[in-house]
Amino acid sequence: MKRLTFVLAALVMLVAVGQLPGQTVSLVADLYPGYIDGRPYGSRPGALTVFNDELYFRAWDGLHSNHLWKTDGTNTVRVADINTDRETRGGNGKLTVFDGAVYFAADNGNTGWELWKSDGTSTVQLADIRPGSRGSFPFGFTPLKGEVYFGAFDIDSGTE
């Protein structure tokens, strides 16, 4: 019998996967076991991406904003605490694997949403495209011929 695993998946995902014949579903990690207003909240994982035989994703644990996490199916850890502001949510944009790292947009609370990368042990901001706290909101990371292409907002050019 095949075994499917999930990281606090939404009910819709659980229903869809649970209907596959001959398969079981199991919880890998309960990142946010708490309740809000008497209802289970969940970690709302997104942008699930495989890198170096681990599953990288964005999730919220109730203490930290929507951060980068990884799991090997047994151990689940937060890769980096980019912004300690508990109320900063969002950033469910995709994660893109390229040249030994995961590329993504994140907001550290100082430069706004900008370009970041992580190799799983070190996470760094690569550029502050729109200086100041408003950010450039990079999106659409796409590897092509040894480079990563993406769109972003620049005060002089707009969104390009």
C-alpha cells in the first residue's frame, strides 16, 4: 500500500488525496496546533517545492509570520526567521529551485518584499530592487539558460 504524507493540508487537499484507492494519508507536522476564536487555524502551507530531497514550503506557526520551512518527512524545521513580526502574513508566491538554492520573495520588515535565496542552511536577501521599506514585490521566478528571470516593481520603470 502506498503512503501519502501531508503537511497540515487544507481540508480540500485531504479530501482529494484521501479518495485515491489503496493509499493512506498521514500528518507530517502540526506547525500550528492552536485555535483562533474556538476554531482550528492551521499553518496554511503553500508553495510546496522539492529541493535536495526535502520538501520546502511556506507556513505560519502562530508565533512567526509566513516563513520558509522544510521537511524530510520526519523532521520539519523553519529554514529562516526572516521577519519576526507575527502579524506579517502573505507571501504565498512560488519557490523556485535554481543553481543549488531556492529563490523566493520575502519581507524582512525593513526593505519590503524583495528577492531572497536559501540553500537550506543559509538564507540571504539578494537585492533591494526598490530601496526603502515598500519593496519591489518580485514574482514569476523562472530559470532559463543559467539565469533566473522574474518581474518586479521599480520606482523608475514600474512593474517590469
